[in-house]
Amino acid sequence: MDFSALKKNRGNFDGLMKEVEKINTPSEGNKKDERFWQPEVDKAGNGQAVIRFLPPPTGEDLPWARVWHHAFQSPTTGKWYIENSLTTLNKPDPVSELNTELWHTGREKDKDTARAQKRKLSYISNIYVVKDPANPQNEGKAFLYKYGKKIFDKIKDVMQPQFDDEDPINPFDFWKGANFKLKIRNVEGYRNYDKSDFSDVSPLSDDDEKLENIWAGEYSLVEFTDPKNFKNYDELKKKLEMVLTATGANLQKAEQVDLDQPKPAAAPVPATQAKVDTSDEDESLSYFAKLANED
């Protein structure tokens, strides 16, 4: 800004006051990331929407990011462990190492604990909302969408069809892709996506200028697998120790004490997983993440 611009903008007091208000307003932990879209369900747990998976953002090779994470509560401390796993980056991760040790003890209670602490897989893609009955204001806009293995399997099914009379479809293509009809049902307390499927092949729009604008507005996906956005091994191990032991003691020592103690009369309770849909395991962890960060 040059001096003349400074003089011209000297009356921008309202804008300055807004910034002061931002500072004075307490920030809420884990605020909703407005870049992300999620389908809304009714009181019965059912919902539907039509979306279109979009091509890779400019300068990137893949139309999805693939992220492993852990989300569980310690029955000992009541604290939550909500963290991305370093296995996403093909690096050793303290939770995965601990789970391997627990599994190999051969004891069923240790296997139950390992199951409750297991890593979960999620994918993130850019999407275009074609129809959102619950929130029509989202229609015609691009968002990020986080989804699980079940939906990704449906993507793979149309990309690699099992039968000779089915032609492969690239659902991420603007012109020869297909809309995805997202249908959500409540099955035994969990969101189920089995009824979801792709429509026939069709262009998202016949207007290339519109498509180019949508593409230009996509969000980067590489940030979700950028090593700088992951805690390092030592940080994760320290967090794990604080969650699993009341004092943050060394895990190896804590585990040894546990094994040497007499068995209690009641069966031990394994770590509790964040209750999310087993068919789409990373549906909504913001609430549990908030709990984890309150420690």
C-alpha cells in the first residue's frame, strides 16, 4: 500500500472494528470447516442428495485424498484420542504398533482393545452439489466431501465393473462422468449407504465456461496428506500415553503393570470407539475431536 492509498483508506474504521470484534470473540474449538459438505438426515436417520464427484484440482494428479486416522476413548482415563495416523504417509505410528503388540499376546481382551483402537480410513474429494433437499442453498456449489470405504467401493465398482456388458465410467469426469445419488438409511443406529448409486453417464453441464469456473474453484487435496499437517511420532506417542494412562506414564511400563495385576471380577472394558457409521467410518468426528482437545 502506498501513501496515497493509506490516506484514502484512513476512514476504514468499521473494518478495523470488525477485526477487533473477531479478537474479542472467544473461538470455539474445532469450528466447522465451511469448505466441507455433509448430507443432512431427518429424525429417522434417513436422507438423500445428488452430488457429482469432480476432477483433480488444477496441478494435482488425484481426485481424492486418502487418510487413515484413529478415534477412540480410553476406559481408564475417559480421554479421547482423535488423531491422523502416520501410516497415511507410510511411516510408523505408535497406535498401530501398540495394537500389533496387543493382538499378538493372543489374549481375547487385548484383541478387543486393539479392535476398538483400530485405524479408520476416509477419503476426501471435491464435489458439486446437484440436489440437496434439506439445504437447497448448497445446490450449484462446490465443496469438499469426506466419505468412507463403502462409498469409495461404489466409485471403484463403476470404474472397474465386474461384468462384460458394463462399460467403465470415470465418475470424476465433467463430460463422461455420472451424478451420484446419495441415499442414507438408518440401519441399527448407523448410517447405511447401500442404496446409493450412480446415474447414467451425462455431462455435468453443456457450458464449458461454467465447468471451468467450477474447476477453478476446487480446493486443494494434497494438504490433507502433507507431512507438515501431521504430528510427528514422538508427539503422537506422548498424546497416546496421556490418553491411556492417568499420569502419562511410559506405555511399556503401564502395560506391564496391567498384565501383572490380578484379574478383576468384572470383565475389563476395551477402549471405546467413536460411534460412527461402520459403512462410512469418518462421517462426523468433530464432537469427539472437541472432547479430545479439552484435555
